[in-house]
Amino acid sequence: MRALLTLSILFSIAADAEEYTLSVDSLLQEGVPQGSVEKHTWDTSSIYPGTTTDYWVYVPAQYTKEKPACVMVFQDGQAYLSTEGPLRAPTVFDNLIHKEEMPVTIGIFVSSGMRERPGDQREVRYVTIGDTYARFLLEEIIPEVEKDYNLVDDALGRAIAGASDGGLVSFTVAWHRPDEFSKVISHMAATLVIRGYVADPDTQT
């Protein structure tokens, strides 16, 4: 239920046209080269054993293996991919890279993972104050992508993003590993649900 609620929030961010209108950077533009998106599945995790994680890799048309690309990792990645949805990250990347307003950047869109049903690992991975999820990205997912693509290894060229619980874990990853991620987009981070966090030790609330 929690996963469904959060995904509903993600898809409603720009759903009301009267309150939010997509800018031109979120719309397909004539003459702008479009990148590609490839789906992958990771099912041999040693950090989250027994789980399966779908992830998608966006590669801009301007990418060449001779020059390391910047990288941005999205949590709840599937919510950011649709060219008809409210977020449209690949389209935004296409437009901004074409205008040279952002560097050539490969996007890694990671699902929250599953053991028995889609999304059942979301709370396990996202609602935490430890570094386990950071290790998952840095030791398993990103190295898999690096087998096919040349990525920067400098934190200045790495960003991480998410909303709600995904925004929370994006902040947590950068908190633990500022040597790997220097930029964070944390939309509506669900800070009040962090496992192990007590806002007021006297009231336990």
C-alpha cells in the first residue's frame, strides 16, 4: 500500500495542468537528437540477496565511449521514464544536453526491487539511515553499467535523485558517500519515516 501511495504521489506531481504546465524542456523538440533507453534486470545481488531489481539506462545521442559521461541515478526509476508522463526525464535530458545546458549524462533509473512482488523492497531499501543502499548502487548497479559505458568517477559529475522515500534515500546516499555524489535532488523526502530515527527521545515521536 505504501509503495502504491508513493507512486501515486510521483505521478501526480505535474498532473494538474491548471497548477503546473510542462516547460518546453519537457516536450519533444524538432531537431533535438533523442537518446536511447535500455532495460536491464539485476538478480544476483549479494547486498540484497534473493531480490530482483529492474533498471533502465538512458544514453544520450551525444555519448561517445572516448569521453567519460556524467551520471545521474534515479530512485523509483520507472516513474521518470515515460515521454507522456509528468516527469519525462529522458526528454528533459535530450533537450538540455542538446542546448549544452548540461553535460553529456547517462541516466540510471533504478526500481525499488522485489522479492515476491513488485515494490516489496521499497521500505527495506529506501527507509534507512545506513549505507547499505549506497553500497548497492556503488558496488553492484553502477559497475554493471560501467561494463558497457564510460562513466566519470568524480563526485562532481555524479548526481542522485528521488521523491518521497526515494528522495529520502537519495539524500542518505549522498550523506554517506559525498565522495561519490555531489548533487542531490530530493523531492518531498519522507524524513519522518526513517528507520531508527527518533525526533524526540522523551516522547519517542
